[in-house]
Amino acid sequence: MTLQVAVVGVGNIGSIHAGVYKEHAKTELVAVCDIIKEKADAAAAKFGCRAFYSVREMLDSGIRLDACSVATKGEENGGEHFAPTMELLAAGVPVLGEKPISNRIDEGEQMVALAKEKRVPYAVNLNHRFTPAALRAREWVEAERLGKLHMINMRMWINNPVETSPWFHLRALHPHSFDVIRYFCGDVKRVAAFMMKGEGRAIWSNAQIIMEFENGAIGNLVGSYDAGASYGLERCEVVGSKGRFVLDDACEHLTFYPRRSIETETYSYLGGMRHFNETFKSRISDWIEQLDAGTPCDRINGSGEDALKAQKIIEAAIRSFETATVVEL
């Protein structure tokens, strides 16, 4: 049976979601929803579906919804996810939300709890972990090709001149970073953070965050909204007792370095993926395939619970910087 899906919030990212659903063989995009009428109407015309102007109106219409993306935005890119997600989950509709899960931990906890109570699949668009290169690297970790994990070095930075809240850089960008970090190295035990405002900035636009993991590994994140595009979006290096890997820009290049050999193993553009924009298709397609297969709600990849754990690391880093202490999670 074809899954009937909708998208709430049809700005730039929501339109990407809608396009993936429109093209996927297992889904039919039946509705778009936005509180800005002109946006909803334009998206409905573009994608050939019905327009709604509130989640309540969409739910009350009688339209069958097998899943829904929530690509709203708000303060720190997460301030408007809560209300539509709660309405949809309460109605039993599986939700794929945009990151961050929320810019408030209490809201994230409520969404995760409701999904668990209703036994409804709930996931977040943590798309960096869904690339062929990231999946290959995860296989290496699980097969213990790296040996005992020792450390992770993560870098994620872009040019973003936006000045909103003091913590916009942390809460809006680094859900991705900390999800990738957790994906490879597991849960974080404690963090310490240092931050600075870039030249002419009002927000904490640069951060250095160090971590200790539950498994004993250590690591760090370097993040910035002041880095030039030519520097590359991200770089992740995971080091173990037998070797290490380096993953560049989410999907472009992956190299394995044995600890006691000069021979390396390098892949570029695995699966034909050439740039970051393609990661939306791979992530949303995984969501569709899991729904189509009837995957239990507690086995959803890139789940709301995963996103909440990443957000809790961010809040711990903020507390660490504010108090000049090491913060336990």
C-alpha cells in the first residue's frame, strides 16, 4: 500500500521533504500545511496536493495520513516544532521532524514521551548519519576494525551571519555534530566547553567542546559560524587501537588508516552521493522504508530519542561554559 504523507512547514527545507516524497515510489504526497497561506497554496500547486493552514484543519479533513514531516522553524530553528508534532503524534501520525528536535529540552522530552506512549514512530532529520560513507564507517566500528575506540575529533563549521539568540550557533547547527559523534562513539558522559564571539558578532559563534564517553573514549568538537565555505563543512576522525578513519563532508571522502601499516583504503562518493543536498533523499528514504516495513517505533533510525540526547549534550555544553565547570550528563 502506498503511504499517504504530508509536510508541515513548506519553506526551503520543507519543500525538499515534499520533493522527496513526491518522487518516491512508496509514497503519495497528499497535503502540505503552513500557517502562511501563500506558502501553502504555492506548495500545493507545485506538488499537486491539497493545502491546509493548520494541523488541526488537516487532521479534521478526514484525509488519511500515514506519515508527516514537520519542517517548521522558529527561534534557533527549533522553536516551532513542538505544537504541530504533539498534535500529529496525539492523532497517531508518525512524524519525521527537522532538527533540532526543539530548542527546549522539556519540549523534546514531551514529544519523545508522547511518541513512546502512543507507540508511534518519531524520527528527526539527522541526515549526516544516513550517507553511504557514514554507514560504511559505522560498519567498521561495529566490526571492531578500529579496535577499542580511543577518541573522536569532529569539526563542523559554515558561514552563517545570522544574529539571534546567544546560543543560536550551538542549538541550530550542532544537533548534527553531536548525533554523528554519538553514532560512532556512543553516549557522552561529561563535557567541558569554551566559546568565543567572532569579530563583530553578538552571539557565541565559535566553540570548542571536549567530551568523555560512557565507554571511556574521549573527543572534541570544533564548531563555528565564522568559517569560510572553502574550508569544507565537516570532518570526522575516529581513532581506535587498530586504526582510524577520516570522513570528510558527510559523504564525499572516507579513508581508513591501519595503525601498523602504510596501506590506506579510500572511497570517494560512495553510492554516487556527491554533495550534502543529496543526504535529504537518503535520510527520508530510510524513514519511508522503515514505515513501509512496519519497523517498531523503538527501532526507528535517527529517532526523536537520538535527537533529544544530542540536544542534551548541547545544553550541558552551554552550562559548562556558563559555570566554567565540567558538566555530567
